Amino acid sequence: MVHPASRQPASELNQIQRALHAGAVLAEFVSSDEPTSPRFILLLHPIAPPEFLAEHVNSICWIERYAVAQNPSTPAHVLNKLAVDVNRLVRAVALEKLQTL
């Protein structure tokens, strides 16, 4: 069955919706005040919600900011903040991503 508005099969839309829900569930699971390995992995994963990525733009851990900059789901306004980050690796990745938008 094809959804009339998007012309994508209904099964593809269901998969997208499940992935978005999974990202939100995982974001809640890894929410803590201290950096953790699961949170780092989610920050790198494309299903991470953009809001979750934006929340970690000011992380005290540079590797988390680097993960946010690397994530393909990171919004442009977040990349703009990371483009002036104090860490040169974070800056470099953010600037590179901004050039490809």
C-alpha cells in the first residue's frame, strides 16, 4: 500500500516511525549528567533525535561534541555552534559538515 501524500510504501513509513521512536527511547535511556559509552554511541547514530544532539552541543566532554558534529542528523544551527568550538577536531568536523549542506 502506498501512502498518497508521500508516495512511499506504508511499510517504509512504519520503519521510519519506528526508528524515530527508537531514537527517542534511547535518548531517554542514556540521559545522565555524566558522559557514558552508550550516550556516545547514540550521539554518533543517525537515529539520534536532533533535540538530543542539540542538548549535547555544550558537553564538557569534547568527544561527545565531536560525535554530535559527526552525526548526519545534526541540525545546521548546532553545527554552527560547533564550528567555533574550543577543540580543533570538533571545529574541523563541524566546518566540513557545514560545507556539505
